[in-house]
Amino acid sequence: MSARLQPDLPLHQRIAIIEAALERALDRGPEMSVEAHGPNASDLSVYVIARPFDDARVAHDLHDIARELEVLL
């Protein structure tokens, strides 16, 4: 069982919980996948197709998305 998001948790823990949830929610196969990037295997990005009918993909850092989402919550 994973940790639940609580308002009294420290900021870095809230972001880590959101990041773990995003990893599961955004891994959707070839159109959108979560993969490691850079030298550290724990650095994850969401890769999405850049344009319809194109093999090029664009990466979005999962940690950055989690930080932005934490602010919105």
C-alpha cells in the first residue's frame, strides 16, 4: 500500500507521493510512457508523441509535473 497525501506531510514527501502516483497514471503505452532519463535511474520523464503520426517524442520531467501539481492542490 502506498502512502496517502496528507496536508501535514513535509513538502518533499508530498511531491514524492504525487510523483509516484503520476508514474502509475501516466504510463499509457507507446503514446505516453514513463521512462528513466539521465544518469540516475530514479529521474523519470513522461515521454509523449510530439505530433500525430510521428515517431519523435517529447520528454516532460515527472518531478517538475509533481511540483506544479502540489502547488495546485
